[in-house]
Amino acid sequence: MRIDILKSKIITIYKSPFIVVQKVWRFFEPLVSDEFFLFVAFRLRVGYWPDFKHPRSYNEKLQWLKLYDKHPEYTQMVDKVAAKDYVAGIVGENYIIPTIGVWNSVEDIEWEKLPNQFVLKASHDSGGVVVCKDKTKLDIDLAKYKLRGAGKKDYTKYTKEYPYYDVPHRFIAEQYMEDESGFELKDYKFFCFDGEPKFLFVATGRQQHDTRFDFYDLEFNHLPVLNGHPNADIWPTKPLKFNEMLDVAAKLSKGIPHVRVDLYNINGKIYFGELTFFHWSGMTPFEPREWDYKFGDYLNLPRNND
């Protein structure tokens, strides 16, 4: 392992020793039921004991959906390769980011054939993205290391996100894109319930390794809530053609109890990002906690779970 990568891992553990406790719990995963594993993992990560029989909070309800409301068709929807056809069939090809290539392994990637700028990611992963703005400056060994790590992730094991069970572990290269900032691509993530967007957050700063999340209502009023990352120093403003984004999110979430629809907006041109059924795996606290319940009020479970 490279020294710089090892150093980063050590610093992360030093700053957050509680991570060690969470990782230790993973050793018990094969020995206990999915429900019990999530019950303890939830307490370790979210900070309170969940009620899976009568869930009220958003995070609790996401665990309930994992355990008791499974849909095999969600597999295509979370596959970053296959989802493009699914989304294009609903809203049209003009919302799809062009694909450069798809490979079954990191070793198969044809680096010499890639353009000067591109984005590489695993078809089943979230977050393990290689963004290349200038291939002459790209550390290919580091990029391979990052992609291999992304390829090994298994969301069905430690977070029980069942839609990923049958997603093939492939690697997809897409056209590099940036928005009006000239240096990043803001991510607009809409929380949709039964086909109705209710909230969103804007993710910024990822390419600068300083990720910020800012939550908004549909009038684009900034909400006093934190979840996973701090707010931006300068809050993002309402993008062009915001109503079109709402329309796309509504169409892609129709008939689904809850899904997060991620979109990009480049000077009013809207592109599909991904569909996420379990935001943060339902394992990241809201601050203040009351927002966990406010979001949960909109999530109507598919059947009476009494």
C-alpha cells in the first residue's frame, strides 16, 4: 500500500476512533440476522436505538424498506450502466451523460484510448469516482487503486442494500462535464416520495475534497439541517430551469415509496446522475434530529407494519 494512502487511513481512524467500533461489529455480520445486524449498526452510527416494528424517523423507515419491501427491479435502477437505458425510456436520451466505455475489470480499462478529460466509476458504487481533467497529469496507479477499492465494495453485506446484490461490478467512463463554476459539477439530489419531490440538497466541493451539503425546500429556501457534511460557506443559488428538474425527478420517482433522484444542471441543461433508494444507507444522523422525523413524515411505508 502506498505511504500516502496508509497515512490517510491512520489519520481518519485517529480523528474518529468510533469508526473502529463500527468496523469490529462487521465481524458479527455472518453470525446474526439482517435485522439484528442493522439494529446494532444503526445505534452505533445514527446514535439512537431504532424501532423497526413502528418506525417513525426517515432513517428507521429506510431500514424497514431494506428488510421488508424488496423489489428486484430496483437492481437495474441502481446500476450506473443499466440505469441509463431505464431513465432514457422515461424522460429521454437528452438527459443522459454520454458513455465513453464500459469494462468488466480495472485491468481491462483502455487508458490509452480515453480522451484527455473523463470520469471513471464503478457501476455499483457511490463515491469512488476518478475525475480526470488532464490525462497527462493523471496518476494512473492511484486511479487504479481507487477503482479497485470501489470495485470491492458490497452494499448488500454491511448496509443490507439488497438492490445491489445482482449488479455486475463493472467500470464505466463518461464524458467529463462541469457547470457554470468552471471547476466542478454540482449535484442536485431530490428526495421524492410517491412521485413527489419534497426536499433536495446540493452537493458542492467534492472535486476540492471539501464536500458540502446544503438542504432546501422546493421554493429553494435554505433549511437549517446538517446530514453528513457541513454547509457551504456560500450557499448555492437556485439553478436555471429548476421546474424542469422537479418534473424529471417526479417522473423518475413515480410509483416508488421513496427514491432520491440525483441530477446535474449545466447552464439550464439537465442531466441524470443516479437513483438512490437508501440515502447514506439510512445510517447518518440528521442535525438537529427533528429533521430525521420531518423527512420520515413524508415516507409512507407500502403496507401496514403493525
